[in-house]
Amino acid sequence: MKKKNILFILLLFSLYTFSQVERKKRLIKIEDFRKKYPNKNLDLSTHFFHIYKKDTLVEDNDKRYLNAKSVEYEPKDSLFLEVYKDIVYQKYQISSVKNQRMKLWKEPLKIYFAPSLNQFYRNKIEDAANNLSQNIDSLEIRFVNNINASNYIIYQLDENNSKKYSDDINNNEYVNYYIKWNRSRIYDAKLELNLNKYKNVNREVNANFLLVNFYKTLGQFHNTSKVSCESVFSTCNSNKKELTDFDFEIIKYQYSYGICKFTNLEDFEENHKIAKERISRGEKMIFIHLE
């Protein structure tokens, strides 16, 4: 079942619910309460608080959490996470990645195929999209016949079709895309197949490059040398790439309810460090999502 209109928010180390009060109280460390509400007077004689080990935890009455649902942290091994961070943050490729944030679609993708796009390529995209949408619960992909109802347009340029749907895509590119986002939430995409660039390439090769770029639009994913050559995220120059099981897990993890969303690399690593420390102590790391 699809989860609609969900906003993911990280439930930080300092913001979690104890089993004995979790149906009634949501608690936060007192120092984090004061950071969150700098102008609010906190009087412990009237405000609910709880002492846990050496921490004083106070009730957080943020109304956004009234209908919040919590999801336990989804652990992954360090090898997977290092590859994931290179694909999402380019950790091992460039030096300045601290401010680069994880990007993904929060709203359903509504794909419009331009009349110029050959049916063969449409079928390939539909098969790939349906596979992801059916197997990744928080990634919803639809197809629409009205361009005005879409937020994703896929089109083809060739001798008989010259209509471009994005001026942001370089005219000299073979296959390319352009995505727009706000606060790391992708809300618009254009994917272009330019057959004027290489006119004698067979359609299987065209479809392969089109699919590789389609997968990348799901999270502004980058290439890495840390995966096998057939991977859609590989730096290998190949026209026979495919969505490997590992690739699928990368995309699924990007949309997982059990990780922090829209963070930069520094925060992502810090959150995972805290989560593993808590798990090693027999505690839990919880993430919340709001309706």
C-alpha cells in the first residue's frame, strides 16, 4: 500500500520516546529543547520531564508530531554505506561535498511521454518505472496523457522532431536530463534522447542510455568506480548496463523510511554513527514521518 503525503523527518538521538510513556509523551533532551525554542520559558515545576541515565528529557509539544508515526532505523553494512555515499554525495570524487544534500522525489512522479518518443523507448521506461514503483513502497510513478498534469517529460529529438522541452539541456548531448528541486525535494524533470547526435546507433543502445539516465533522475545519483561495470551507476563506458540488485537496493535505500532524509554528507554520517552507537548499547534509533 502506498504511503501518501508523507514528510520524513529524522528523529535525532535527542528526540525519542521511551517505552513506558511512548503513547503519551514525546521527549527531547533539555538542551535541545532550549535550542529549538529559544524564546520559550521552560519551568520544570510545571513541564513534564524524565531523567534517563544522565540526561534530563522534557516533553516536546510540537503540534506537527500529533499524527507522527515512527520507523526504526534501517541498518546497512559499512561497505554498502560507503558506496551509497559516493553515489549520492560523491564522497570519493570531489573535495567539497559537505553542503551537497540527498535529493529525492517526495511527490509521485507523473511522467508524460512526448509524441516524438518512439514506442519502443516508452515501453522500456514503463517497464523500468513499474518495477520500481511496485517494489519500492515510497516511490510512486504514474503515467499521464496530459502534459499539464505531468512533472516529468521524456522526449526524443531526431530528423523529424525538433521540439525541445528544456533549454537547460545541452544541444550536443546524446542523452541527458535536467531536474529541479526545492529544499532537496525534486519536483520537476526533463529527460532528452537526442538521436541527431548519433544517427546510426541501434535502438537497444539508445534505450540503454535512456534508462541509465532515467534511474539517475530518481535522486540526482552520480557514477562511482566502486560498483561493477554493468551497474547503471558505474563509471564504466558501456552500452550494456542494467539495474543490478545492488543498484536497486541503492534506490530503495534512498526512499527508505528508516533513514534520515534530505541531509548533507556530514549529517548523514553523524546520524549513522549515533544510530550504531545506540544499537550497540541495546537502544533504538527512531525516525519519524509526519502526515
